[in-house]
Amino acid sequence: MADAELARLRREYRGLQDQIRTLGFVAPGSVIERHTVCGTQGCRCHHDPPTRHGPYFQYTRKLDGKTLTRRLDAEQADRYREWIANRRRLDELTDRMDRLSHQATELLLAKPSTAKRQPAPHS
């Protein structure tokens, strides 16, 4: 029974590895879309209802405890969104791999050793 379960865990683990191989670039962080109001009175962004300026895209992430922000065009924002989605998928896959590894470890440690123990040498 434990051998069949271990084989199943290995198959699932290999399947997760295959999924990781298909991922493209990864990036942590987020992309936001902003619409802003300017300081020019009489501009369309001050009308009722306002027509704000934008969209302006920003990529933000933490690096060494500091926030890194980069302005993006629409195409770059789409690319970063894909990379961020890939990163989230990678995190899900590695979390699943960790759980499978833990299950396999429990099975392997509970299994009695098939190697015969050598008696301790006499002095």
C-alpha cells in the first residue's frame, strides 16, 4: 500500500515539475493602472463628471525592504501581468511540491528499513 502511494506521489511530483518547465518569465509584485487629475483649472479632468488623464501603468515590487516602482506603457504592463501570473502559479506549484515531499517523507520514514543492520564490532 505504501509503495503504491509513494509511486502516486512521485508521479504527481513529476507532473508538477513538467508544469514548471512550461512557465515563462516570472516577476513578483503588482501592476496598477492610474487615472489622474492635473493642476490646470478648466481642464477636462476638473469637469463634472471628470474625465481623468490616463491610463498610466506602474509596476511595483519590494526589493531588499524598499519599494521599487517603474512606469510602464500598456504593452509592458500586459507583459508584467503575465510574468506576475506566472510567479503566482510557480508559488502554487512549489507549495504543492512541498506538501507532496512532506507526504513522501512521512511514508519513507515510517517504512521499516530493508537493509540488515551489521552487529557492532567487539573490542
